[in-house]
Amino acid sequence: MTAMQIFFLITGLVILGSALMVVTTRNLIHAALWLIVTLFGVAVLYAILNASFLAVVQVVVYIGAIAILFIFAVMLTRKEMRDRGPQLNKGWWLNAIIALLTFGGLFWMLQSWNGFSKTAADFPSGYDAVGQLGRALISPDAFVLPFEVASVLLLAALVGAVYIAFNRK
Amino acid sequence: MNFWFDPVNFIAHWLNSLLVGWGMAEWLAALIIQLVGVVVLISLMMVFDVFLVWVERKVVARFQDRLGPNRVGPFGIFQPFADIIKLIIKEDITPDGADKVVYNLAPILSLMSVLLLWAIVPLAPVIFGVDLNVGALYIVAAGSIGTLSIIMAAWSSNNKYALIGAFRQVAVLISFEIPMIATMLIPTILAGSMGMNEIVRGQQTVWYVVLAPLAALTFLIAAIAELGRSPFDLNEAESEIVAGFHIEYTGMKFGLFYAGELLHAFTFGGFWAVLFLGGYHFFGLENLGPLVAVVILFAKAMFGYWVIMWIRYTVMRMRIDHMLAFNWKFLTPVAFVVLMLTALMNTLLRNTSSVVYIAGMLLTNVLLCWIIVEILRGFSRAERERTEGVASATVAAHH
Amino acid sequence: MIPLSWFLILSAALFSIGLFGVLSRRNAVAILLGIELMLNAANINLVSFWRYGDISLMAGQVFAIIVFAVAASEVAVGLALVISVYRRRNTVIADELDLLKW
Amino acid sequence: MQNDWFYIGLFLVIGLLIPVSALLASWIVSPKKPNPIKQSTYECGMETVGENWVQFKAQYYIFALVFLVFDVETVFLFPWAVSLGSLSLFAVIEGIVFVLILLAGLVYAWRKGMLEWV
């Protein structure tokens, strides 16, 4: 057990624990705050995986924008501060079984794959992942089309969201 | 290895040999050295923060034709220590109905988000926390933790004014974040890297404020809005919502918000210096030694901080609709146009001689500035004619 | 060094928790929170496959960034729908939105 | 690169500990004499009426929405900006097209009057 592995296990426990709080806590603002803990844990995982750019982007996009939007939406769709009534469906135990089965199925499927417990080579120091990413996003024989399509997707989302939510008559 | 030219490594080596000489494991010694470095840097910033309280009070006093603190010690320099003692021994009130955990966490996160920024500031060529290759986005990430702390503070303190103040503040923060990110892209393009060290190194010959003056100006305006300072201090419009999101905070918790705000202003002064004013470069003076470079950077950061204070104590508060319209209808489009033009001109001119390159970039900015001013003039003329037309129509109706 | 399996198991667990949230929550906003968890689980997989494969192939990271864009669009449109429904029906409980069941 | 993040992690921990220790010092020293009036919500001396729930202005949400879209867009632009120095003019044009598409969204929101404060 190396220090890195212990650190990974702690991060993983924090992620899973806070994710459980997201789906079970009664107070929706608390659920959004727990989601932020989960997302921050995922950012730490990206840092462990040497994906610095994605780690920072995770914090910028998820915590800085998506979580804020969630908190705004929770505040916008409530008549009072307290959450009344049950927060889970009646058949929640059935759903828990479905989720457990999904996890079991995924686990079984993954462990039968021969690359399951692969280890990675050491990360070359001075490897410019951000520059590589930029060139991959721009070069015509790589991902230039997804790059432009993402822009169109965001445009469509903006137009659609603005139209749906605030169509004044 | 010389103390004058590489103080950090000199001390680190000395500490390392000392600790290993005591029979300590190599990795533990390395960890302790890193820890000492972090603690020293953060303590330095906290001590500086105390000094900033005095600077801010003294400067605002001069702007308002007063003397400012002048009783405790020479020039009142010990006033902040009296303030700190007062804050510490003050009773800490938690209002009924507050969400205790979130309520206590918010001021801590607020100060932490500012302290985190100092991890990437290159104080000198050899004195810096860490040379992160995603520095520019890291600034935004730390800022988003600050935004979060505002929402947490307001929601958990169970107060109407706090919530209204936080909504306003967050709306302004997230709106002005867009031009700020867009202008941070420009030094990134010019230096070819997001790392702060690389950006400062790229300004050895010419500061980016010469190559992209419009971007520097836009960044300053967006930074002032990010700080929630006048003319963008709607979050604490005293006559409307008392003190904004930290209305229910007393004692040391309020002190943390206050300390965070002051240090944030100074930090953005520092980033303005790093991104546009050449960082620790000052016409070759930084070659005298890293400690001189640190002094240069702090002087430039202080200049940025002073400009922010100057604007704060001179300009009146804006209305929120004007503020958001100013951002979305003016600052954001301008920032993106500057970004596109800079990227284009940089690519077109990069193979020419440096004189042509600098002149070309500067001329592009001047031309763009002229076009923007012309558009604004046309717009305001139309607006004036419209309002005058309305006014004369009402006058006519009255007769 | 951490084996790839740990990342995959973690992301499978996160995905299952998100799935549970989507299936069990009554509030529509909370359902969207569950979907965020599932998207994050997918992203962990993409990035760890990038790291454990050939790091000079950027497909994993590019896909992860595209997932960020998709997540942002999903949240924007999803929450806009929730708000629109709340304005018309005055509820965000998914079970009570049964107009199409008739 | 992981060493960099290790350093940032240390920074995070110390940056948390310093405010916490300030709060602890204050907690040890300060008097604690709670009473109901002191604990009540501060509204300039007026009795607090109703819950702290205020009508949330939908306009704030629109700005958050527009912000979200632009935030994600700039994330795409950072790798582009970093590698711009080694790319051809064609790549610059691609980035400009990307920005223009997004600005079209801003123009749409503007023309629909969504950016007005009503």
C-alpha cells in the first residue's frame, strides 16, 4: 500500500459518501452542497490521473457554474424554505436493488476484461498535455468537428433554455 | 549555491542537510521543507493583510480629506492590531435558524479561496509557490470557491437582506467573470502558456499592457467587479440591504470576510501586474537579485491595489440593471472582439520583426478603441435625441 | 501505483448511486443532481482510460471535455424545463406531472 | 506534475487551518452570553416578519444560464490559446468561428430582451 493508494482510498470514500448524501438528504440545498463535495473529489481524482487541465476545468465548470445554477434553481422552485413530505419514492428499496444489480453487473463485466488491473507507465515529466489537447482539438484530422459542434450545442442549449424558461407572452 | 541569487533553494538545502543530519528520512525532510515553505508564504500574506488594513484606512482618509488612524503608534501603524484584538475578544453571535455547519464554513472558505491564489504567483524568477501549467484557469477556479462561500453565507444565516445581497453579488460575480476569463486568454495567447511563470517570462522585452492595452483595461474593470468594490458594490448597498451577505456575521467570522476582501483586492492588483504589467520585470532591475524582484512585484501589486482604491473612493455606485447591461452588452462583446483580433494579429505578425509586431499590435488596439468610442458616441447621441424628444413631447402635452 | 481497476470500480459505484438518485428522487431538480453524478462517473472512466492507455492519444481528454459541454447543456435545458413546469403547475414533484398519462 | 498538485493540496490544508485557528482563538477568548433578542435575525431593529424566503427574481437565473454557456466555451478556448503559437492561420479562423457562434447566442438573448432587467 503506497501513500498514493491510501490517498486514493480516502478520496474515493469521500466521493461515494457525499454522493450517497446527495441522493438521500432531505434538504435540497444540502444535496447541492454535497454534490459540490463529490465534484471536488472527482477533481482530485483527475489530479491523481495527471490531467491537470481537467481537474481545474472540473472546479471551474461544475463548482463555479453548474452547482451555482442548481442552487439558483432550487431557490426558484420552492414556496418555502423547508422541504415537506417524503423526498424519496415509495418503491425506493426496489430502486436500491436495481442500482446494486447495476453495480454488480458492471463489476462482473469489468473484471472479466483482461485489461482490468492494468497499471500505467510513469507520467513523463514535462509532457505538455494542454498543448497536445489544443492541437488535437484544432487539427482537421482529429477533433475539429466535435470542437465546432460543441459550440453549436452550447448555442442550441442557450437558445432553448432561454426560450423554454422565460417565454413571456 | 548563493543566498543572494537563489534564497529559497539555499534555505531548502540547508534545512535538508540539517534534517537528514538528524537522522530523518529523506521523504519526511522533503515534506517538512515544503510545509515550511507553504506556512511561510501564507503567514507572509496574512501579515501583509494586517498591513493592508492600515493602508486602506489611511488612503480612504486622504481621499475624504481626513487623517485616518493616527493614535496607535507612529502614523497609527498599530491600529490594525487593536482591530484584531477587538475582533478576537468580541462575542460571536450565531442567529437562530442558522444552518450551523454551513454558517461557520462560509467565512473559512472565503479567506481560503483568496489564500489559494498565492500558490501560483511568481514573486521572482526563483521564488514562487508552484509553476502550475494551468495557472490562468486556476485563478478562476479559486474564484468560484469564493462565489460559493457567498451563497453559503447568505443562505445559512437565514436573513432576507443577506439573501438579496448574495443574489446581487453572485449575479455580478458570475457576469463579470466572462470578460475576465476572456481577457486572461490574451496573455495566454501571447505567451503560449497558461502558466504564470511563463507569462511573466514572456514579458521580458515588452509588457503585455503595450501589446494589449484594451485587454488590460477590461481585466481591471472585471477585477473590480469581481471584488464587489465601488462602483460595483451593490451587494452591500447600505441604504437598501444593510451589509449584504455577511450581515449576520460578527466578531472574528466577520473579520475573516473582511481580511479576505482586502487581500483579494491586493491579489488582483498582483495578478494585473503579473498578466499585463510585466510581473517582476522592471527594465533589468530584477537581475540584481530575487529579493529585489519580489519588491518590484509587490510595488506593482500595490500600484494595482491603489488604482482599485482610487476608483472605489471616486466613482459612485451603479444600479444593478446598468451594471449587468454594461457587462453583457458592452464588456463581454468587447472582450471577445479584442480576443479574436489579438489571436488574428498575433498569428499574422509573428514572423515579422519585433518593432513591426509591437507597432502592429498597438495600432490594432488603438484602432479598435477608436471604433468602440465612435459606436458609443453614436449610441449616446441616439439615446439623447430619444430622451430629449420624449421630454419635449411631455412639455408640449402639458401646455 | 494505483491499478486501473480501482478507478473503474469507483466510477461504477458512483454511477450506481447516481442511478439510484434518478430513480428514487421525487423532486425533479434532485433527479438532475443524480444525472450529474452519472455523467461524472463516465468522465472518470474516460480520463483513466486516457491515462492508462497511450497518453499521446488525446481522445479520452477530448471526450471528457465534450462531456462537460453536454453536462452544461443538459443542466441548462433541464433546469429551464423544471422552472417552466413550476411556473405552470406550481410543483416540481415528478410524480405529480402526469398530464400525459391520461 | 503530481508534485505541483501535492503543493496545492498542502496550500489548501494550511489555508483552511489558518482561518480555523483564528476562529478557535476567538472562540476560546470571547464571552458567550446568548439571549433571544441577540440571537434574532437582524433587520435593523424591526420585528422579523415571515420566513427568510424572498421572492427570487427569475432574472438572476437568466444571467446564470448565459454565464454557464460562456464559461464552458472559454474552457474550450484555453487549449486553443495555448497551442496557437504553433498553429496555422486556419486554426485561428476555427477559433474565431467558435467564438462567433457563441456570440450569436448572446445576440439572440439580447434581441429577445432577456438581458433587460425587468
